[in-house]
Amino acid sequence: MWRPQAVGENEPKEVTFLSEVEYGPLAHLYDALNQAARDYGQQVRLIQETLDRWGVGRGARLLDLACATGLHAHRLAAAGHRVVGIDTSIPLLRQACAKANGTSRPSFLCQDMRALGLRAGVFDAVYCLNHTLNYMVTNRDLAGLLAAVWRALRHGGLFIFDFISYLDPSDWQGQWRDTCETADLQVRMTHRYTTDWLKQTCVDRHTYEVRRRGRRTRHQGTDRLRVILVQDLLLHAEMAGLSPVHVCGKWRLDDPVGQTGPVVIARKAREAFTGAHS
Ligand SMILES: C[S@@+](CC[C@H](N)C(=O)[O-])C[C@H]1O[C@@H](n2cnc3c(N)ncnc32)[C@H](O)[C@@H]1O
């Protein structure tokens, strides 16, 4: 069971953490930790509903940016789509590949989403879920990612993404703890957020204490996150030629945006904004 809790407060908050240690030393626990925190089935339904609403049929070519162990990619491939997943974490990609069975398997590649080496203009939709955009700390990172998505999509193709954008600035500051417990696993996590408001970046120092089959281990990591304001990101997307067509809450197309941020559906426009007004 997943019990997020703000230290010193009684009210539980719905907060989902990112962690560098989950992509390396604890990659073997990625599915246990993340499936306890998130409903991947619901997220895949949102992708499918988006494809249906914006006229992308079955058998679509999909690109999963930062696919991790393929929790979305495998489900969408099983539903008949042709899915390519990319990520930079080899331990996570190994698990993604090991899960492949049946005939409709995704392809997994080790690539950096800020500089994709894929054929241009072939994907009907690109998705990037569970706050991965918050990793695009510099404007160069973000611009690289948006340009890579624009190139990968066919004209009119869809970009589906979410990010953390807390409504209360104090949520970007201070210490948080949460716990994940299953029958044979207990993980206690502590996160300390330190935010530089001028640079709009947050440093998340975290410690994971793992107890599994009688063994205890301790892991520490540091993530740098972009503090994203919704309107800013919509503008970045628009200027990159990815026009937002829908903004909703996590994880239904008709939900209002909640306290942790939105899901955005954008569509590839013909041109990216070059800065030259005529
Ligand atoms: C918050 S996880 C989300 C993973 C997956 N989308 C999911 O929902 O389970 C972030 C992922 O981004 C990957 N990642 C971070 N920086 C990346 C980059 N520059 N290019 C590709 N993948 C990256 C990490 O390895 C990790 O798998």
C-alpha cells in the first residue's frame, strides 16, 4: 500500500515522486514501486481515448518517450499498436525487453529524448508520462525534447504528456516521506526538496530504505527537476510547433486539472515558431 505523507502534517497529499535510484540501483523494484503508486491501466485508457477522440485509428505508430520498463508500451502493443519505446536507463530497458512475449511486441531503444535518432515524420502519436518533462531542467533540454517530438511526429500527430505543477508553492519546499509496502517488500522513502525560484529548479535529495526478504539496503540519489508553470509550458509547446488542443486532469480527458498538474494533448502544426513576425 502506498501512503504519501508530508512530514509534520496529518493530511495525506497525493504526491508522486521521481527518483534517480529507481532507474539504476533499484531498477529491479521499478514495477513494484510504480504500480503501487499509479494506475497504468487508467493511463493507457487515457491514451487510447485520446487517439479515438482525435481520429487516430488502431494499429497506430506510437513513440513512448522515457518508457522505463514498458508499462504503457506493452499494454498498447497488446492492443494492436506499433510501439517504439526509448529510455536512457539500460537496467530499465533490459526489463522492458525481458517482458516481451506474443507477436505484438514493442521495440525498445536506448536513446536520449532530447536528441532522438529516429526517422522523421513517422509517428501518429508520441506520449511522455509520469512527470518526465520535469527532468528537462534547462531551456536547452526542453527545447531539444520538443524539437525531437516535432520531428518524430507526422503532420497532425499528437503529443500526450503530463508534468508536476503544484498549485501551492510550498509543495516545492521541505521534506516528504512515503512508504510502499507489499507482502515481501517494504520501502521507506524520504525526499528533501530545495527550490531555486530564480532558476525555477528544484533539487530533490532522496533516500530509499529497502527491506526485502530479511535484507536491508539503503540508497541515496539526487534529482534535478524543473518547476513548471502550466502557461509557460503551453507557450513552449506552441512555439515548438506543438499546439495544445486539450488540457485535463490526471487521468481522464474530462477531469479538471488537479493540485499536482495537468495532462496536455498537443497537435503537430506545420511549422515551429521561428521568432520572425511578418
Ligand atoms: C518518472 S520516470 C517515468 C517512466 C515511464 N514513462 C513511466 O511512466 O513509468 C522517468 C523516466 O525518464 C527516463 N529518462 C530521464 N532522462 C531521460 C532522457 N534524457 N532521455 C530518455 N529517458 C530519460 C528515466 O530513465 C526514467 O525511466
